[in-house]
Amino acid sequence: MSNRPATAEQYVNLVKQVIFELEDIIEALGFDIDEIDGIPDYLVVLLKELRAVRAAMADGSYQFGRHDLPMMRIVKQYSEKELPCIRLLYQINETHKLGLDVAQD
């Protein structure tokens, strides 16, 4: 059994969830007095790219593909420690490449 969403609505909700989580991480880091370096650039880029995916879904221009989403060049460099929602990012990418997990009768 796949971890991919079975419907377009589930896929959109997955993308929204990760956007929310990234926004939450960025907001938390913005309030962290001990964080000298501020917000890591990779988080800002990931959020921007996921928002672009979500916008394409909203305007109907999103297309599934056979290759990784551009964000994966960043995701593959980090672990769950630096990127707590990394599993969801991999799930989004897998769905992008393989399509929805539609049951076939």
C-alpha cells in the first residue's frame, strides 16, 4: 500500500499542511532569541516553491511529472532533525512523480 494521497483533495491538503508546518517553523525561529543566524535560507526557498506548487494547483496549471519537484534538490540535503516535515515532502514528491494512489479494479 502506498503513502500517496488517493484524491486530488488529499494531495492539495498535504501540500497545504507542509506549507503550514514550514510557516510555523519559520515563525518559531523568528522568535528564538538564541538563534544567531536567523531563519535558514533553505526553509524560505522550500516555502516559496511549495507555495508555487499550491498556486499551480489552485489555478489549474499543475501537472504531475516523471521527475523530482525542484524542491528536492534542497530536501535531499537535510534530515528530519533540520526539516521535521521531511517525510511529507518526500510524499509530495512521490505523488508528483507517480500520481495519485487511485485504486484500480
